[in-house]
Amino acid sequence: MSIRVKLYMSYLAMVFVPIILMIAFMLFIFYAGGNKDVRQYFHKEDNESYLQALVFGELSYVLRNDAGELEKKEYVTGIQDKLGELWAGLVISRDGKITSVAPFLREVSPNEDWQSLLEQPPSMVTFNSFHFETSSMDFTYPDGGEGRAVLLRRNDRVPIYWRPVSTAISLAFIGLTSLLLTYFVSRSIIRPIQTLKAAALQIKDGDLSHKVVATTKGEIGQLSIAFEDMRVRLKQSIDQSLQYEENRKMLLSHISHDLKTPISAIKGYVEGIMDGIANTEEKRNRYMQTIYRKAADMDQLIDELFLFSKLDLQKVAFDFKTIDITRYMEHLLDEQRFDLEKSGVRLHYKQLDGQPVMIAADPDKLSRALTNILNNCVKYMGQHTDLNAKDIVVWIRELEQFALVKIEDTGPGIDEEALPYIFDGFYRAEQSRNSETGGSGLGLAIVKQIIEGHGGDVWAENTEQGGARFCIKLPKAASVKTVGDHEEHTNH
């Protein structure tokens, strides 16, 4: 429930709840007083004045025309009973002495001085918290005696103290309702805000581990969800920054190690030449070839470091084009086949039959990734000279929205412990630091960066025969029609 609706509901409740409570309280009073039908009670109250007037009219007629009836006890008792049912009663006197007081009046005011009231009847008297209106009439008995009749009838329907009491009760109900509604409404607003405040203080102190849970709906619930989304993004950003920092430290560490090894070798061979150790032309040529090979290794390592750094910082621009992956792989493998055969490796390509499979790719970057995988296969198969056959099989499968390229070798495979990490930067399944066998540790990391830059995925697994299998999944290209029919763009 939104804050606006809560406030509207609380305002309406402040008006109607006290009224409902007052009605319930009044009904309780009526039923506690023995009134089972409230409608009958009010009907009786509405007719009370009318019935009193009828009885009083009858009495006036008797007093003017047949006052002797008041000397009959049965008649006086009957008229007093009728008036008593209507909250009224008579005080009758003869020659200044009281002859009859209504039982109803004696009940409501047992200690009243009726003689004084008869002699000087006030216009209004109060009995048992009710106002009674008085009416007096003088008459003459048949034998000439002077008589007076004072009629006292109830003027109020409720006791006089009920007005201040009902006012106090109404104010109490209104005040209690306001306090309760204010408490519950404010609590439903303040408690989530206090939770957000505590979360903000934790974030201020750098603690992003506590989840912000939306305990209510409406505006504050939406604010809690937005706050939690902000916390998650901040945590991801900080974790990513820490990871980048760790990667930079590892990069510097590996760079210093991988560059120091060939530099030390170059220095050693140069010192051998300068000290005259290479005292024959054959030795000098061998030293110079070694120095050149080490320098070439350094140059390749620097190129890989430069490319990996740019890919990691996402500063490499991809020139995407729509290509047929089957024909692209055919041309690429034709170029690689000659070099692989010189290393004793046979390359097999199982071309996909059917329609072309169009993907959006940067041909140069994709070529670098595939070449790195092939070189990795050749390198690890070359470490095991006992292999009878060194084969690399490349085949393509078309999926619903992707093209799947698989590259399998007949090498020794990859240790199960190393499989999750071989695409990490500077990781070597061959833990030796020899670049001739272990490599720089950047080749497969570059593959991962390039394939993910294409919106694809790459992973490695072992084949049933024991070799390694590298799988590359690239998304298909969706061609869209543009200004000219001869132009083709890729929605990638």
C-alpha cells in the first residue's frame, strides 16, 4: 500500500472509527439496560410527549368538570400508573394538604419535600439526573374544597450528566483512534526508513555484505528494491575493481618473470661472445641464433601482453563482418595445414553439409583465437614424442542460434584439476616456466577474451580417447534490410 493511500485511509478512519465505536458503545448500553429492540425504544421515546399530552388532557377535563373523581382512590391510582409509565406523575392536594404523590415520583426522589414543591412549584426541577417540567392547576372539589394538582413530566430523554460524559467518551474515542492510527501508520513508514538508514550507514562504512530486504510495498518498498540494486551494483563494481587490481599485480609479476628469463639468457650469450668463449665461427653462429630466438620470444611475449592488456581493458575495436563460418574455416585451415605438417601433425576438417552458417565476426581476431588453440594443441602433443599419431580434427555443428566449432587433438589431454583454469591469464597446465614447453600462459586467455568479445563462449574438455577438445560457440548473424538492397548489416 502506498504512503498516499495509507494517509487517506488513516484520515477516513479518524472520522468513521470513533462514530462506529460510539454507536457500538451506545448499543451496549441499551442492551445492558434491558432494551432488546433499539427501534422500539426510540419509537417509544418519540411518542412519550404525545402520550403525556393525552393523559394530561384527560386530567384537565376531569379537573374542570368532574373533580370528584380525584376523591376515588381507584381512579387516582389508575391515572398515576398511566403517568408513571410515561415518566410523569401527579402531586394532588386538598385544602393545602397533600392527598396523593405518584409512586413514580417517590421512586425517583424519595427524600423530596413535596409540600414545598406544591406550595411554590418551580418551572423546572431535577430528579435522579433528569429534568422534569412542572405544570400546576387549581380546581374546586364538588363540596367546595380547594384543590391543586401539580404535574411533573420528564423533559430529557437521557440523564443530564450524559452530555459531558458522552462528550468525554467521544473525545476519548477520537484521541485513542488518532493515537493508534498515527502509531501504526508512522511505524509502517518509519521502520523501513530506519532500515534503509542502517543500510546507508553500513555502505558508508564500506560494508556491502548486508542485503536490503523490502519489508513493505508501495513507495518505500520500491525505494528498498532500488537501494538493494544500488548495493549489488556497488559491490560488483568494487569486486571488479579489486579483481582488476589483483590482475594488474599478477600481470606485473608475470611480466617481470617472463621477460627476465630471456633477457638473462641473452646477457649470458652476449657475455660469452665478449669473453671469447665463442672462439669458433660455429659457436658464434650458434650463440647468435640463440640470441635471435630469445629476442623473438620476447617480441612475441610483448605482443601477447599488449593484446591481452587491451582486450582485458576492452579497448580493442572489433570489425564485425558477416561471414560463412564453414568457408572461413576451410581457408584458415588450408593456411595452417602446411606449418602443422612440418611439425608432424595431420589436420582434418569435417565440413558441415548443407546451407552456409552465417556469423558476425572479426576475421582477424577470430583467426588469432583459432591459431592460438591450434598452436596449443601442437605444443602439448609435441611434448609427448611417444605418440604414434598426432592428429587435429576440426568440425562444425549448426545449433539453433549458434555455430559450434570443435577442435580435438590426440594428445595427452588436460588434467581435470586444470580444466577450470586454463583460460585464465598466465595459467600453465605445464607448471614449468620454460617458454619452450609451458608457453607464456596468455594464449588461451586471449582466446577467451576474443570469443567473449564476439558474444560467444569457449570451454575445454577431454575426449573419450584421452585427447583435448576445445569448443567455441559463436552466435549466428541476423541480417537486416537497410537503405540499399545491396547493403547488408549485422544485428549482432
